[in-house]
Amino acid sequence: MIAVLAFALCPLLAQADDEDDIAKLQALDSRCEEARAIALAPIRAQLVEKCVNEERRPRGECQVEISDYGNGFRSQSTGGGTINRLFDDLPACVLAKEAWLRREQGLSQ
């Protein structure tokens, strides 16, 4: 009876472990995004000032336009190619990426 109960609980325990792993990976992603935001903030601020002062555009419009500067995207101007995100080489981002790769490859964390 105990063996049957333990066997029945195995999928639940595996799911709990998987959820814990995902939560840890998401925490690593959050640290990466925080580090990127800190690195991007002065660049974005400088671009907003340039937009306001040189292009004579409203600050709010410039802030909205620049708010996603440094984020990756697909560009029609590059034939649909990808424009890579800035600061993915920060230690927190490298750590997160490596952890996700290990998980995808089935290796322990």
C-alpha cells in the first residue's frame, strides 16, 4: 500500500520540483532584467534629452519612444533580422541564460 502511494505521489513531487526550478530560473531572469535596466537607464535618459533638445519634440513623446531602447526585436530594415538586446552579456544575464540552457539539456542546476 505504501509503495502504491509513493508511486502515485512521484508525478506530484516531480511537478513540485519542476515548479521550484522554474521559479528559480524566473528569479535569475528578474535579476538580469534589473541589471539591464540599471545599465540602460543613463543611455535612455541621454537619448531622451537629445530628442527633446535637438529634435525639439515633447519630452513625453520622447520618453515613450525611447522607453524600449536596448530591447531586442525583429527589424524590417534588416530584412526581418533580429536586433539583439543590449547588455545580455552582464553576469546576471549570462548566469540566467546558462541556467535555462542546462535545464533544456536536462542537466541539474
